[in-house]
Amino acid sequence: MERKPLKSLVREVLETSGCLVEEDRERLEVVLSQDVATTLGLKEHQYLYFSPDKRSDDGIFVSYDSTILEHISQLVAGRGLFYQVNLANLYLKQEGLHEAISRKVTFPNSIYRLKSKGKMIVSYLVFNFCYSAISERKMEGLIPVIVNEVTLSTPMGILKYPESSSGYHEESEETGEVARRPVEEVYQIASQVARQEVKKALVDFKRSLEWRLNRDITRLQEYYGTLKEESQSRIEKKGLTGEEKERELSKIRAIDLELRRKIKEQQDRYAIRVEVELATALRLTLPVRSVVLRVRRKKKERDFTLLWNPLLKEIELPVCEACLNTIEEIYFCDEKLHQLCRQCYECPLCYKRVCRACYAKICPRCHAPFPLNPETSSGLEL
């Protein structure tokens, strides 16, 4: 019986690799490029048969056990790891943008006025991270993370946007695509968010392992505690002294050492090793409504841009320029008007106002080094 699924698969792979393929009921007649022929170990003109009773000496029989099938898999290795989607016809909000901003963000130490609004094309990178948590048990999963390539915001809600969000609205304003940030910056943000999401995904897994570890340690403590009590009891009941007492005390010390060794074994057994790697990436391009605010802090001013996302139907949260976390309360520093979160707007040691973007390592007020950000010092390596 002819293996049509395998035949169709081989034909599709060869055609997408630039080969010419003609099909009939018995075989595929293929014309291969020199590179593909070398990869597959075939002649540049070749017949491929898929039914044992139809094969002929003028071609090669292909089955699921054929070596050639392993070579064909090399032609598709790496494909589909990166792709692009363009969502062009989306409705953009025109009115009520000031109210939308007020609902989403606040400016505790500055004032602002609406300078302009417009439309721009913005791209997002969606990273899919695979993770494996390996311990006494194993847990695997996939974490998607989306990052705006212009503002570095992480509007995760886009990953769940409804299809009904699409709808066309004609615009008369000029549309322009903003230059993207370097991919290294975008990936840094994605990695930071991925670490946080992996930790959330592993909460129950970690809780289960901790419960089992505590259970096993309790059993060990009870067992070896009983052995220690027996030795202590012999000393007291028999009134042992001298060498006999020392032998029992030596047993108690040995029991303590063995207990610590057993506990360490259990801790190693239930320790979690997390491996995270990038699986695929998608670039999503869509129009957004841009709102430029003129922000004033004391005597200094700067333009500050917020984006209204048509998939979220709300303002995207900006990111802190020091820690890169998304922020709802936006503080601006006195020196360069960096946009900051509350934590990066003061020293965690002396609690005086300081910009962690201007001074990344040492507080200029108390001259103490800043503690490491727990996110950047995480043991999860991406």
C-alpha cells in the first residue's frame, strides 16, 4: 500500500527547498539543486518510490526507516524559528486619550500637558521560551513574552487579544515606522520577564517538592532522634562512665553526622535545576496611537511618548529607565528627567531621592553601593 502521508511530506520539503517535483501514483520525479543533492546524498535527477511493490532499480525506495529521511530533516532544520505577522487594519482611538492616560498612569512629581497625537507603526517581538525544571521530578513548559521594540514595554495582554479587535478605520494622518531598539536590549527585557514568569509557573511545583522534602527530613529526624535517645538512655540507666560512656557518646556524635549527611542527600535530591532556552520568535507589526506629552519637572522639560494599543484598547505601561520594569507611577529625576519607578527614585539605604539611572552603582548621598537587583542576580540563566 502506498504511503501517501510520507510521500506528501517529502514532496513539500523538497518543493520548499527549491527543488522541482513531479508526482504520479508510483513515484516522485525530482530535480535537485547541487546543494540539496549533496545534503541528501542523491543525484541531481532522481526518482523516489514509496511503495515496496512499486519500486524500481531506476530510483530509491523511501520509507520511515530510510536514511534519506534523516537527511531530508536537515533541510527543514531551523525553519519556523522566526516569522513575521503584520496587522494593518486596526481601529485606532481618536478621542478620550487624556482620560485613557489618567486611568493608566500617574505622575506624582511632575506636571504635563498634551503636546500632540498621531499614528505610527510599531513592531513587537514575541519570544517563546522553553523551560525544564529538573529535580526528583521534572516539569516542562512554554513561556511567551512580548516586548515593544520601540518603548521596551511588555504588554502581555496582546498575547490573548480577541480576533474581534480587528476592524478598519481610515486615517488621514501621516504614518511612520519608528526605528527599533537594538535586539540585545529587547532580549534583555524578554529574559527578565521570562525569569519572573518561570518562577510563577513553578510555584506549585516548588511547593510540592518542599512539602516532600520536609516530610522526608522529619522522618529522618524522628528515626535518628530515636537512636540518640536509646544511647542517651543507656548512659543514664546504667550509669555508664569512662570508656563505656565515651563509646555511647561517640555513637551519638556519629548519629548526628549521619543525620546531617542524610538531610544533605535529601536536599540535593529535591533541589531544582531550571534550564531555559529560546524556542521561537515572532515579529508583530501594527499601527498604534501615539500621544506625546510635554512633561515638566521643576525648571526642566522633556517630551514623553505613550502608546494607545488597539489590541489592548488601552495605554501601554512604560518601563523604568533604571530597572526596566513596567511602571504605573512615573517619577522623573531632577538631573536628566529619566522616567523611574518609586524604588529607583530613592536610595534603598538612606531613603533620599536619587536617580538609579544616573547613578547605577553608588548612592551620591550616602556613598554606599546599591544592592544588586534580585531579578538581575537570579539563578535562572537564559
